[in-house]
Amino acid sequence: MASKIDPTGPVPPYRQIAAIIRERIEAGEYSKGTRIPTESEIVETFEVARTTARRSVALLREEGLVETVPQRGTYVRLPVTAADRSAS
């Protein structure tokens, strides 16, 4: 599973990061109720700006994959599989 992004590629970095985290959720690496990496961890891991990290988490939240609990972190909402995503 890819854990590097291409900052000069055609897909914006925040979408690449969201795709990596989404793949990890679908693979079960992050199960329901599990905290995903913090913005700071995303910044450090992918060497991106905090705004990029924030946008990647916001995209996952918009997709309904995660929910953010103030002062606690962002957690996986549902166990999602590729079959579930293609059905919607």
C-alpha cells in the first residue's frame, strides 16, 4: 500500500493523502472507532503543510468515513469496504 505522495502529480496532495487513509480504512488497518493520524502526524509523515493535512481529513469527513471529536481526535465511523463504496 502506497504511503508516499507525488506533490507534483495531477492529483492534489490532500486527495492523495485521503486516498491512502481511505485504503487503510478499507483494508482494516483503521477499524471502526480507531483514531486516524492527527494533522500533526500527517504533516510529519507526508511532509506537507498543515492546511493540506486538514483538507485531507475534511475530505474523509465529507465522505462520511470519519468523524472528528473536538479535543479528542478523528475516528473511523464505519467499517467500509471497496464493495460498499462502489454500491453508493
